[in-house]
Amino acid sequence: MHNSISHDLALENMKKIPEWDLNSTSISRAFEFDEYMSAIEFVNNVAEIAEEAHHHPDISIVYTTVTLTLTTHEVSGITESDFEVASRIDSLEN
């Protein structure tokens, strides 16, 4: 089982993923795409990362905007796994 991390450690980890937002029990980020199918392709790539990591984000798709929210449900908070998956998702942009 994962342990939730302190708010101070979460703030420190946010420096590694500056485009994400820190919420009370999650981190989130919106991604904008030029076309709907590009957004869907991105979601499919996120799904592969999530499956490999056994850590799945909540995903909202509104036309060309994809919003991802990461939290660790079993602890009702944020863990290192959330930051690891966020960092891997950010690497899709490169």
C-alpha cells in the first residue's frame, strides 16, 4: 500500500511538473490539442502509461481538451505514484 505524502513534499515534487495543478487530494492538468483525434491519440498513450504503472488517472475529454487528474484512491490523497505517472505523461510532449 502507498502512503500519502506531506503537503511540503507535494510542493517540492510540483517543481518537477510545473504545468500541473496541486489540489487538496490530487494533481491535475489540462492538455489542449488542435484536433479531436489528436486528443484521442494522446488519451490512448496515457492509457498505456497508466496500465504499465498500474495507476490510472481520471480522464475528461471535452472535444480538443483533455483533463487528467491523478490521485491515489486507496489513501484518499497524493502519493509518489501520482508524480511518477504525471512525469511520464509529460514526456509524451517531447
